[in-house]
Amino acid sequence: MRNLTQDNITQAVIARFADTPDARLREIMTSLVQHLHAFARDVRLTEDEWFRGIEFLTRVGHITDDRRQEFILLSDTLGLSMLTVAMNNDKPAGCTEATVFGPFYVEGAPHYEHGADVANGAAGEPCVVRGHVRDLEGRPVAGARIEVWQADAQGTYDVQREGLGQAQARGVLVAGPDGGYHFRSILAESYPIPDDGPVGDMLRATRRHPWRPAHLHFMIQAPGHETLITHVFRNGDRYLDSDAVFGVRESLVADWVRQPDGSWLVEYDFVLNRAPAAPGQGAPA
Amino acid sequence: MRNLTQDNITQAVIARFADTPDARLREIMTSLVQHLHAFARDVRLTEDEWFRGIEFLTRVGHITDDRRQEFILLSDTLGLSMLTVAMNNDKPAGCTEATVFGPFYVEGAPHYEHGADVANGAAGEPCVVRGHVRDLEGRPVAGARIEVWQADAQGTYDVQREGLGQAQARGVLVAGPDGGYHFRSILAESYPIPDDGPVGDMLRATRRHPWRPAHLHFMIQAPGHETLITHVFRNGDRYLDSDAVFGVRESLVADWVRQPDGSWLVEYDFVLNRAPAAPGQGAPA
């Protein structure tokens, strides 16, 4: 295997993966090499551009740590995350739709009783969130584990704030016997994704805005049901039609209603799908 | 732009790049999104696999530092580096061929006089390297800047050795009035690419060996000539036909000849191409 040219190198690289014991890994590596090479060929990538790509990915790697996941942000802004969600969440009609996981989930969120304030000190206008978790037949899913996380009035998640010693505006609740849940938090506001790193540079160079429409993140898990990772978006937000990460589903848009005392109320009911037959369809963790 | 599906999301993402002022960047981002999405679609990437990809790239980023470039290693082992070299180095017949840059080049190598020992203490059997640098018409390229770097007898480059305070087995020479050069160093030996990181895990999971055939790296620069980044490979090496990074060119294979005193001699003449008309064809730095 000497003297490989731009015309035969792709087949030579693929042949090198022929002995991969795991057939699925072999399939993935084969396709990855084909598409990676096809991209380089299509644009006739120069050596300088190749090196700038190496530098870009190095920066993405170096800014990523336990609290910031720039690779997920990159996947989100290139639409790869939402494409993957769409391919893997072809649920029956009536189920709540899924959307992107995002880079701000962290494990170990505090547990709360119904009615508690999950904001836990995060800045923002007071807001009550309530609803029910049901199955496709309309039956309550008692005991469903409901995890919620959101940004504060400044558009930042707790994990983005240096030196903050506690979880804020994130928490876990357990649905009651009627599938019901309710908690206090703060008003969801639109915010820019973190744009002080390489993904932000990419957005600026391509004249894309970094904004996401206001939303709450939810992950809902219950035995016998497919894990649901989704958002509830705030109706009327100016970025609903240009979400920087392509995550908006019309069915996930809800009204935040101003109450007489100045606080806010949003109600949203979730419908879980039956558990999938195959493994590997749960939360990406 | 709501309710994007797996069938229309790619066009929606591409449309988001429509206002990119730099036409070349727009072309690259458009093609990248098309091929990235096509890959995910072809293999029907699961959410768990997507997350494992994020974790893999995160590891590649975190092991990369000033002395180790795992993204280049990944590009090399997927054949992307050699494809890029092949597309951008379609030189006239008679020119020395180019090959991959590799992850072990560092700036600031020491300068040496002809005849000096660039090994500078690196372990290995003594070897003399000599030859000439000429242009396509056979004229000497006096004053050409010749940079060489190589691994030692243990298969490691100086930058891979913790705590080593000096450059070893790398250096810069200037070709004489006749284009000639000669220096002392150590015998080139085959070696495995660093396989204690995520790229090594990929090679093991796919039953690929990490070995490269013995070689010297050269970068040769001279005004009015195209920069040449190449290797000289050692004839007879068992890995010449299965180089882990796909870099072997038959024309770059030379004989290392054992001398009566037990040392080695290799002679290699380089032929530089004329300077390219367009910019951006030089060294990737």
C-alpha cells in the first residue's frame, strides 16, 4: 500500500478497517472515512485550511471542561444534534416530541418536593410551572422522575457561573399519584449560547446570531416508558424561528401567562412513549 | 424555521450560513454540514453513539497540548492528512514528492553547521545523511533551508520525552553553494505512533497496528520554490506497505547502507518545485 493518490486513498483507508471485530463500529468508521474524504475532495481542502481546522478543533477541546461542553455546542450549531434527535425519536402521534439535550445538563441536581422553588436563588421573575405526565392512553405516570434545568434572567446556567457552590434553577421532582407536578422557578428568557469560544468565532464569521428562544429543559424518566429529553418553549419569543441550535418544535411552545400578582404561570402536560424494544434509546449518559 | 425533520434540517442549517461574507468559508461550511449530516443519516447514528463521539473528541482535545497533537494523529490515521497532501501537491514529474507533516514538528529547532551531529545525545546507531537540493532544471538551490526531525532508537521524538530540556534529533541546516548538505544523526527505526490515548483506543478497537516505517522528516524551504514537506523512508522496513498514516511514496524510499566501521550512510537528493502562483501553498504554520 504505497503511492496512494487522492483517487485511491479512501478505499485503502477503508480496507484498513476490514478486521474490526464489531460490525457496527466497522460500519461507522467506513462511512465516516467516506464522508470525511468526500468533504475534503468536494472543497479541495488546502493544507492551510486543514491546519486551521486542526487549530479550531484544538481550541474546542481546550475550552471544554466539566462545566462547558464546546463539542456539544458545535454539534448543536451545525444541526447534527437535532438531526440525531429527529432520527431517533420518531414517536407515535400524541407523544411529546423530543429536542436537543444541550451542553448544560449536569448530574447530581438536587431533589425537590412539589411546590418548592427550584430557582434556589437564581435571578429572575417568579414563575410557577405545573402539569401532568401521562402515557399514550392518557393514564397518569405516577412516580415519573422529572428533571428540569434552565437559565436565569441573565441567560446563564448555574454551571456557567464561576465560584457558585450550589445548583440553581435545576432540580428533580417525582410526579404524584395523578401524574401531576408543580414547582416554582423563574421566568424563562431568551439567551445567547456561550460565544466567547471557537463556536462563537464560527457564528460571528458566518454572520449567525447565537440566540436561543426562552425555554425550560426537561428530562422525564419512568419504568416502562421511553426517556423523554425535551424543552418547553415560551410563546412569543422573537427567536422561535431562528433558534441557534435548530431545536424548536411547534408542539413544544407554551404560553407563559402573567398573573394578577405579577408572577408568571406556565402549564404543560407531557405524554411519554412506551419503552423501546431495543436498548440504547435512553438518555445519552 | 420550526419543526425541522431529518428530511429538511440539512437545508435549513445550510440556509443559516447564507450570509457568510467570505465565499470560501461559506463553501466549506455548506459542504461540511452536508457531509456531516450524510454520515449521520447513512449509519442512522443513535443518540448513544453521538454521545460516545462527543466523549471521544473531548478526550482527543484534552490529551492535546504543546507537545502532543492528537487531532493531527487522528487526521493522519483516518487518511485525511495524506489525502490533503495528495490534493495539494500535484507536482511536475521530477520533483520530490510530498508526504504528511506529522504531529511532532516543533518550531525553534537548533541550527547546525554541515557535518554536525543533530542527534545531540539522542540514543541510536550513528548515521550520516547527505545529498543535494536542486531545482527542476538540475541547478543547485544554494542556501535552501533544510529542517530535519526524527525519532530515536526507542521510537520517540524529543518532544515526547518528559523533562528533556533540549532539542534532540532535530535541526536546521543551510544548503551550500552546490546545494549540498550533510549531517550526522542516528539510524531511523520503525516506531508506533503514540497509542496511549483515544487514537490508540481507536486503532485497538479496529485491530489496526500503530506502526510507521522508519523515516526522516524533512521540510525544505527556499525563495522562489515551493516548500517541500516530506519523509525519506528506509528501504527494507517491514511496515513500508502498511504505514499507520498512509504516507509512503515509492520515490521517497532510500537505502541506508552499513559502513565498514559499523555506522550507517543514507544519501538523498531533493528536487524542489517552482514557487506556486497562488498563496497558501507553503508550510501549514
